[in-house]
Amino acid sequence: MTIQEHRLRIPALQEKVKEACEFVSRLARAAGMNDDAIHRYYLAIEEICTNIIEHGYSQADYADQQPVIDLVCRQYPDRLSVTILDDAIPFNPLERAEPNPTTALEEREGGGWGIFFVKKYMDRVTYQYAEQRNQLTLEKRIR
Amino acid sequence: MLDIHVEHDGEVVLIEVSGRVDSMTANQFGEALNQAIDEGNINIVADLSGVEYMSSAGLREIVAALKKVKRASGDLRIAQPSNRVMEVFEMAGLDTILQIFSSAQEAVGSF
């Protein structure tokens, strides 16, 4: 089985998130995904990278060095897998309580929808903490 | 960057947004909504016909503004969301909270 692997490292800066989204979109298109699937991957990558920047890396002092986010994309014959790696403190976003779409307006707090959308848009989302890095893997079937 | 155009139509403020509402640009949308509210406008229409993409950052701005105008007995109504934006509204359950119209004219006229 042939597996194609592509990697990208971006500085953990909001203005660089688009680069990560476009990187994955290009690979999704090359893998044969349709426009809706590419859109869903784009949104998922934006949500995850934004969470890492706003929550993960905001909790520590990285003044001496620019933290990074790595993306490893693997194209299998039937699916595309994207692993997003960061060096923030261990945090499994899949264990976070899900927001409830039926919550009344006044009780809505605004957060948590990003990972909720990711889970809806992807076929499989898995987390592991390995080699001192958070590793979240998003998988979607190609057809 | 978003293109945002604001116009007053009687008691209603119409905010036309074009571009991608993402984590980089959502604050622009939020500022336009807040400015309208801070100027005393509580009946607002956001025309999203030019928005092809909205992530959770955009939803946060809509929910925050909607709460503010509702508390003042006003409303924030949405016109012409694309299918992709509508899908995000539906996933978050906002399609049952927001009043959504197929044209800006209809949304403005609903107040």
C-alpha cells in the first residue's frame, strides 16, 4: 500500500493559520475530494489551529521562542489523514464537554463549537499525547 | 479582510458582509455589529450573501450581538446565508434562534 506523506510547520500565529488550511486543502483536492469535503477540511484545520494558539499556547510563557504547529498529512488509497501536533500542555479536546445546540440564547457561552464542528465534519478524530506533543488526527474518506 | 457596508433603512441597520468570516476576520464583523449597537440601534440585519465561509469565530460574534440586542428588545436578523454558512448555523442550533430570510429586503421589512 502506497502512503504519501506531506509535512508543514507553521509558527503558532493566527495570521499563519490560513497557510495550514490551504496546505491541507491542496492535498485534499489532489486526493480527489470534492469541494464540500475540501471546505470541511479547511474549516476543521482552522478550528484546531486556532484553539491551539488561543488556548494551548496562551497558557505558558513562550517569550523566548516562537511555538510552532506541525501538520503531517498522509494520503491512503481510501482516506486522507491529517495529524496536528503542538507542544502546549497536554490537552485532549475530545474530552471536553460538547456544547448543546438546543441551549437557549442567554445560556450560550460561545465556546466549544470549533471542536464540535470538527467532529461533525470528519469521519474519525483521535487524540494522543506522545513524544511530549499533543497529536490530534483528523481522518476523512476520499469518496 | 472583510468588505463591510453599513446603511440605515428607517429604524433598521443593514450590515452587508462580503468575504470569509474566520478567526482572523471575525473581529471586523463583531466591531461592525458592536458599533451599530453602541450607536443605539437594536434592529439589525446582517446580509451574508457575500459570505462563502464562516467558522465558529463568526458564530461567536453573532451570538454576542444577538444577546445584546435581544436584551434591549431588538433583534439581529440574517439575510441570504449561503448553504455552507447555513450548515454551520444548523449544526450549532442557531437556525432555530435566528430569524433567517431569503433577501435583505425581506429581512429589513420584517421589523
